[in-house]
Amino acid sequence: MSPYDIRDPSAQRAYMMANEAIVRACLESDVKVFASYPGSPTTEILDTFERICNDMDVRMDISANEKVALETAVGAAMVGCRSFCSMKSVGMNVASDALYVMAYTGVRSGCVVLLADDPHAHSSQSEQDGRWYGYNSYLPMLDPSDPQEAYEMVKFAYALSERYGTIVLLRTTTRINHQSAVVGTSEMRWTSFSKVNWKDNRRNYSAVGELARKGKMRLLETIGRIADDTRMTSFNRIEHFDGYALKKGGPGRSDGYTFGIATSGISYQYVLEALMRLKIKARILKIGMINPMPVALISGFLEGIDDLIVVEELSPYLETFIASAAQGSFSGLRIYGKRTGHLSEFSELDVPLVQRAIANVTGAEIPFDHLEHLKSMGSIADGIPMRPPVFCAGCPHRGTFTALRMALGDKGKVYLSNDIGCYTMLVLPPFSWSDSQLCMGSSLGIAAGVDLAAEEDVVSVIGDSTFFHAGLPGLVNAVHNGHDLTLLILDNSVTAMTGQQSHPGTEDAAGGRKGIKIDIEGALRGVGVSDITVIDPFQIRKSIGPMKEALKRSGVRAIISRGECALYHFRRYRRSGARTVPFFIDQEKCRKPYNCIKDFMCPAISLGPDRIPVISPHICVGCGECAQLCGFGSIRSTAVLKGGEDRVYYTPEDYGKLKEATTKSEEVER
Amino acid sequence: MKGAFNVLYCGVGGQGVVLMANIIGRACASEGIKVISGELHGLSQRSGSVHVHQRMGDDVRSPLIPYGECDVVLALEPIEALRYAYFLKRGGTVVTSTVVIHPPAETSMIVRGEKERYMEYEDVSSALVSSGMIVYGIDPLSIAMEAGEPQAENVVMVGALCALEGSPVSKKAVFSAVADSVPAKTKEVNLRAFDMGYLELSKRLRKL
Ligand SMILES: Cc1ncc(C[n+]2csc(CCOP(=O)(O)OP(=O)(O)O)c2C)c(N)n1
């Protein structure tokens, strides 16, 4: 068995994540342009494209934000190139201004846009329901139930997109994107990229006033035709669960089923497992195309059903349409779901919740009650220490915030307007700090309002990727309107939180292509910020003074804290052959003030014998931040044990010098 | 394969939890065993708690193991084993590393006087045993170091999993999946780590 290579045209089947299967489906569909901005749970789509784009001749941008990504993909499809764009749920909020108009104008070549919801907000700031985007924009939307179906739907979506000249939306959820399974794939007929000719194929994609009204008319007609197109319904089906197994089913009263379940997406799988346990009969409507809704199929499905439960996550989307389809013709039908409280609009579903809901409706006996088991086992982990995510060992953010806290003295005296990135963890212990933190770029808009309304000074915190994503308009606004605020820009060279992708402020562009680095100072000056301070987050003590000064001044003051993301930095550092030089705590000298632990929480530091802190040499990267907090000088670089200097070694060149200073046999390990 | 075999992999961000599930997943694929896994990526990777659900068998459909139906918890860190033990069926099996990684939050509580002492491996194992679980503690870190690479501790655990009764996938298939899943230059070390993990647990099970 050789490992599956997504680039191999004849690769047949393999265990893979849905996000990879989606990319394979794009390649099989001959997608030539891909644009995206990272965001969980879609990031592996971007990462996979980045890995293969050079080999497969796919033109790819990691865009500045989701709106630009969508416009890039649609621009390519307008002139005649198949394109794909993926984004997380909240990304569509950024992109949707464009989406609604693109629905009017349509596209020439296939264009599929994936938007991934995150019920339970595992890694998002809200658990919004993206299905309404399909309904609201009148665009067809597909909702897969497993990785195989996600793969098939992408391929289908391209055919649909080109048949009707429309963008097709694929809506997933975290449990689909991050699910791995064996996926069967097909032969790939790969073609090399060539530019399309626009001049001879020109058409107009403008929408305003009369043109917009025409576009809307055309859109209504298109979505109507899709609703009537029976080829479109292959992902919508009726099935029978006969108490033991799943069978193909059809509409109609004659099958003897009186209990029905309507569902889609991941919930479909929970339904089937619940039924296998409850061993009851049910007629199932599995909806794969959730916009336009299959109204005729729904009516056929409802024939003869007395009790129906609608099983879906988040809002009562299917339920709303089914209830309205049932109105009048099925007056005796009892519909259960969100509105009856059998299922919650909060969080995700799972087999136990669905099993209980179905049992509550049907009176079926629950053979094994998972939720009771959970209750009885609940106490087993009582008193277990929590393990929330923390800043990594060597993370520049820890140093920046330590310095900021020291510069302020009392952290309560400012309004801290935080943004979205790894630094969002500022709100967690040990800092437990942030007055607000909403969505990408909002640190600046909120700061403007706070500056207008509150007595306190405002400090906005924003990462480099977020600065370019949605921070710039807020900054321009603050400058123009003469606001007073300190803007702390955390320039760690990458979009760290999602896995260290490039962004407009980095030298690389997608796939290692050379990009043009947008200089943050240059951008600041360009929009009229002249008060710029640059600090080194690894030099905590030295950063306090300049921060204090900047905080005292007025107008928009920018403090750029520049230090590379530790994961990103040390991955390249190690690849270059250099090894990290950890710090250690002199057990004799330590007086246990615990400054290196309290309010610091580095994953490399724990308590050893006699409760003296110890540094794990395989976690510590030698950033030296903790050494600066120790009043007794007991934290030092292990370099001193090997004849080196007591300082930070974090460039390969520095390490090289250290190596020269040590004899071969004494070489610092790890 | 009839029925289901459910494994929950867990550990601390950075330990290679996802790779463990990928190796077994690939091995299942090579033997035609239906397998699905549910994982979470994102914030939880920053030294936080990480877990992956994996389910094998013809009837499995949900990527999440229903509470009380998990056969094995395979843990790279014992506190994490205990954290997810509520997924286990009564009498389920825990194969865990005995090497505790103390959460920074716990260390901070201790120095602030909010907590008496660290949770240790013995606390974890006795809590598990008293709830009727079968617990095998091994030290994958030492084994991995002996194999030649401390980072191979996840592969040691995969080897241990293969020694368990009930695992539907063959040792041979997992062996090739390890070879296919690790960087070429660490292949030899990882295969050694795999064998050593297998041997370690086999010995415990008195098979050898
Ligand atoms: C609209 C939107 N898109 C994407 C995301 C996902 N996301 C969360 S944080 C982040 C990147 C933050 O990068 P940066 O500001 O540079 O901070 P860092 O993580 O590097 O500290 C992204 C892409 C999101 N939350 N919202």
C-alpha cells in the first residue's frame, strides 16, 4: 500500500479528512483558481491547496479577507475559469455584501463557495446558522452528511453551477469538515492552466437600479427552475428504517409508516444511529439540497405521517419550511423539533440527544441511556485540573501583555478593546483581561465608540493578519475623526491561530510564491499615524518605558510589538539545523516568589521538588522572557553551562556562534 | 466487521494525538474496515486538551462516540485519560501514558494556595479503577527515547493499542500504516517504537 496522494490522477480511495476530499473533488472538477482566507473548520482546505497548487497548476491567493477571496474566485469564474472559495461561517458575514449581488449577476464558469458553520462555537465567536445565507441570497445550497457526500456534492455543484450560470453554496459544519473516513475518488483528467480570452466573450456583470432589478428577476427565475429540475433532487431522498435496517423508500401513504423524521447534514447520521438503538420504524426524509427546498418531495413524504420530528442543528431552518409546506394540507400532522423544545437551538447534536428526542416523541424505550451514563460518570473527573489553551512557550504575545500590564500598573484603568487571533487568549488566565473582543477588526471601531463615550483611555489590540483583514477601515476612521487611542499591533509575521499562514504583511504569498510584503509602519504613515513605537516582546523590561510614554500621549498612537510566532519561528529554526537552547532555574538561588508562574503560565514551567519551579528542557525554546521576571537572577540560559553567554539564542546565526564557543562533546542537546 | 469498536485518543496539544488516529484510520482503510473519526482543530492545539473520536465497524455513522460506548481510551497523558473517561463503557479499557504533564493553570493554582498539590498518575489510575475501568499505564516517553526519538511516543501508544484484544485491525496493517504516515527519515525509529509499544502491552497482557 502506498500512501494516497491527492495529486495522483488515478488514486482510488483512501482514509482522509473531508477537507481533503473536498480539494480532491475540486481537482477532479478541474478547478483552476482558488482563493480563501483561513478559518476553522475550513483551514485544511486552504492548507491542502497550498501544498498542491504549484504541482497542479492551480492559481491560488490567500486573500486579505473573505470578501476579497469571494470576489477573486467569482472574478475568475466571470471571465471563464472554474474557481473555488472556502470560508468559515463568520467569514460569510464579511463576504456577503458581495455575495448578494453576485447572485444577481451570475457567473460564466463553475464557481462553488463553501461556508462552514461551527455549532457549539468550538473555534468561532458565534454559532450562527449559515443556511439562511442560501435562502436569503436565492442561491442553491447543498448540505453534505459525510466526507464522501461532501466530495460528491462539490463535483455535482460544478455541473449545477454551469448549467444555471450561478454560484453554488456548499454548507458544512465542523463535524463534517473535521471528519475523516474512507472516501472513494475518481479518475482525474488534469489539464494545465491557460488564461481565458475575455475580449471575445465579454458580457456585463453590473448590478444597480434597473440592472439590479433585472438581475433579481433572472435570479428568481433561475432558483425556480432549479426547484423544478428533477436532476437536482438526487441528494434529496426518502428512506425507510424498518426497525433494523435502512431501505430505499418513496413518498406515499401506502407504506404503512406513520412516524417521520426530516433531517440533513451531520444530523442524518445521528438519526440513523439513534434508530438502530431504538429499533423503531421511521420514514426518513434526508435533504441534501437545502435551497431551494424540495417542496413537492416534502408533501409526498408527509402523506400518512402522524408524527414528524425535524432533526437539525441550530435554528429551525428545515422545520420552518416543512411546517409551512404542511400548513393546510396536513392539518392533523404533529411536528416536533426546536419549537416544541424536543431539541435545542443551542450547540450541536449527537446520538444521545437525538435518541432521547425521538424516544420522547414516539414513547420508544431507550435501551441504554447515554445521558444517564454521563450523569453517573460525571463525578469521575471531579477536581481534575482544567487545561485551557495557553500561549505557547516562546510566544511573543505573553511578553507583550506582561510588558503592557507593567506599563499600565493598574490594568483596570483603561478600556482594553481586543480583537481575534491567538491574543484572544488574553481573556483567559493568567491575564483574564479584555473588556471586549467581538469579531475581526472590531477592536478599532469599538475603540472609537468608547473614546467618544467613556472617561477612560482606550487600548486596542490587534494582530498583523487581522490588521490587514478588517483593521484598516477602523484605523482610517479613528485617524480621520481625531480619536484618542493606543493601538497595539502584534506583528508575529503570520496568521498564527489558524496554523501560521502567510498574509499581506509577509514576504511569502500562497504556495511559497514571492509576495510583496506590506510594511505596517508604511501603512500606518500612509493613513496619517505618525506616532509609532516599535518594541521587542522578548525584551519585556526594555519595552515598559516606551509603552508608558506612548500611552501618555494623545491622538492615535501605534505600538508595534514585533516578534515571530514561536511555532513558526522555531519550526524554521530547527529545519535550518539549529537547536533550541533552553533556560533553567538555579535551584539553589530560587527564593520562590513564583513570578515565573503567577500571571505568566508558560507551559514549560512547573513545580519540582520542594516546590521550586523547574523548566522542561524539551518544551522551553529559550525565549528568556521568564528570566526577566525573576528578581533573584535564578533563571538562566543553559548556554552558560556550556561556555556560552547568558542570553537568548533565537536566530540560527546566534546558535551557530554558541556552537563555536562550545566543544563538540559539550554540544547542547535539543 | 459487525458492531463497533470505539477508540478515543487524547493528550495535550503538540503530542501528536491526531497522527495516532490517522495511522489506525489508514490501516483500517487498507483492510476494508469501515472507519470514521471526528477531530477538532483550532484553538485546542495550544498546549490545550486534544481528543479524537474514532469508530470502526459496519454500523458506525456518527463521528462522535456516544457516552458510555467507548471501548478504549488511548491517552498520551493520564489527566486527559481521566478527563474523557465518561465516554467509556463500564469495564472499558484505558491505555495511558504514566507521564503527567501538569497544566500551567494547575501550577498557578498551587503557587497561589488555591490547590494543595498536583494531580499525579496514581490519582488518575485509582479514580479509573474505582469506576470499574481496566487500566494499563505505560511510559511511552522512555520507550520512545529508547527507540531513538522521544517524539515517537504517540507511535509507541499505537503499538500498545494493537496488542489489545478486540481491536479489529491487524498489527501488520498498522505497521505499514506507521511506515506510510511518518517522515521518511524517522521511519526506522518509528517502526521500532511501534514494535516496542506492542511488546510492552503484550507482556502486560501476559501474552508473552
Ligand atoms: C471573519 C473571520 N475570518 C476568520 C476567522 C478565523 N480566525 C480567527 S483568528 C484569525 C487570525 C488571526 O491572525 P492575527 O490577527 O495575525 O493573530 P495571531 O493569531 O497571529 O496572533 C483567524 C483567521 C475569524 N474568526 N473571523
